[in-house]
Amino acid sequence: MHCRCGYTFPVDSAMRNPAGRSFALIDDKDYPAFLKEEKNAMLATEEEFSLRAIARSCRYVGCLLECPECSRILMLPANSLEAAAEPQFYSREP
Ligand SMILES: [Zn+2]
């Protein structure tokens, strides 16, 4: 995954950005469902149920990655990694 400036974000850590900042992104409409699954994960007494709830909650999480070279923000909405959606880029105003 490349920034418009040419910087290459590490492929094996799409949800992390070791050289810059990264943020979890959850659509407002999905937030109640995300919280429900997170709560289920935290209250689960068996690891298998907890892991299943975490897997369900992850479906609602996308990310914002800040390019360490040019400070552009790359937005990857939830499920965009599997759906091969085009990332959206945003630049800071001067
Ligand atoms: Zn960049």
C-alpha cells in the first residue's frame, strides 16, 4: 500500500503504522454493534467465545494511517482490506 508521496506502508501490518501514527476507525452506525461484541469478548469466560466475539467486532474496525513522510491521512474503512477498496487520501490544509 503506497501513499501518494511514494512512501510504502508495511504490507504485513496494515492496521499498524510503525513509522507514524495510526488510529482505529469505526463508523457511527456500526458503533453499537462493535461495543456489543467488545463487551461479549470481555465477559466471555471461555477463550474460544472471547476470540469469536473479537473476530466479530473486528469486522467493524477500519483505520486511519498517517504517512510519516508527508503527513497525509490514508483512510481504510472497515472491511476494505478484504474488499480491495481503494484507500482514500486526505491532506492537511497549509
Ligand atoms: Zn505520504
